[in-house]
Amino acid sequence: MTGFASRTEEADGVRTLARGPAASIAYRCRAGSADLPGVVFLGGFRSDMGGVKAEHLDGFCAERGQRYLRFDYQGHGASATPFERCTIGLWLEDTLAALDGLTEGKQILVGSSMGAWLALLAALARPTRVAGLLLIAGAVDFTEALLWPRLDDARRRALAAAGSVRIPSSYDPEGYVITRALIEEGRRHLLLGAPIALGAKVRLLHGMADADVPWQHSLRLAEALAGGDVVVTLVKDGDHRLSRPQDLARLEAAIEELDQCPAASNAASPSR
């Protein structure tokens, strides 16, 4: 494995993994049995590893004696690097660095919203490392399929002229700054325009009351996935977060199911 020489640990249990001379990502990890695949949580856009789902899965994995990793991409939470300098490609590099440097053997990738896109990209880059994927309100290709269409002509002109624009958000009263680089670089990582050649087991969970990512987006993703073991669960009254007790129970059940899949057995060495 790589990256261990660059790790540091702080008093509150948050560790950091160097991502270059002046950049790092913050993470928390839990040791566990090698008899089960590890679990890696990939958070959403402007989210962090202290969210309800990330915290809940930490307790769930602790009870099961299962390895667990959660981290903040650059520009998120406790990680370094200003958000405005970040792109999908940079966050994918963070994800692969965490997977390569902080885990061993098979992993279940749990991606929430934007994290589902990154989980798929990581699985395509490291197919032998993946036991299965749990994708929650998957915002695959969101920069192009969801964000760009919501920008009116005035904001698109501002983005082209100034390189960034602030848009309103129901999660932050100050809104979010969106950069031209985020949109343009995101186009290099789009997945939904062709079949996604991934054989891993995939479970898709989406709330039908999701105001941010339409539940039909997960159906489109399911159609694009080439593997045969793809299951979509729609929660009629579920919102984008899917963080209620009954939603968290569904996450647990999906992870337990992926544990039992043939692809989750016989831990493999890290693929580079």
C-alpha cells in the first residue's frame, strides 16, 4: 500500500493523508476483521465525514467488527485546499489515494449524492478492490446533468466572464460558489452517455421526494450499468438526505446484503 508514511494523527482522532506539498485530506478509520469487506463512505457535494449517515455507519461497522473509512475531500470539512480550486478529477484522485493508501482488500463503496459518482469512477479505476457499491441518491454526472441546466443565461455569462458564480442553496444561506473549472473539468468524467462497464454488485437507494436529484436519475443509472446484479430501491416519502432511522436501516440491510455477495469474499491485494 502507499501513503502510510504521509499520515499524521491529531488529538481528536482525525488523521490526515498528504496529497501534495501543501494539500491533505482528513480522515477517520476503524479497524476490523479481514473476514468482512471494509466499508468506505464517500460523502456528497459540500458535505463532510461528520454527517448523519457517515456517523451512523461508523457505529454500525463498530458493532459488526467491520473495517470502516470516511474522509473529507479537499475543499470539504477538515481537509485543506480552498473549495474554489477543486474539481471532480481532484476529488477522484483523493478517493483513489484514500482507497490505495488507507485500505486493504475488498471494499464496499458507499456513495452519497456526488459520492455515488466518485464511487463509480473509483470502482472503474480499481475493479479488483470493490466488493460492491451502495449508491444513495446518486448524483452521477451532476455538474452536467443537474447543475448546468439549472443555471440561467445570466449566471452562465457570469461564469464565463468571471470564472465563478454564487448560486442559492437550501443547505447554506450564503449559497455555493460554482466555478467554470468544476463544470468544464467535470465533462471529462461523465458516465451516463454510454454503458458503464462495471461488473460489481450495485444497490441504488433513492427517495422519491428528493428535491435535489430526481429519483428518475437512479433509474437512468441502473439502465446504464452493465452488470446484472443491480437493484433499485425507491422510498416514496424519502428526501435527498435519506437520514431518518428507517432510511439508515435500509443502508444497513444493503451493506449486509453486499457482504453476502460472492464478489465480497476472498479479499484481494490492492490493485494499482
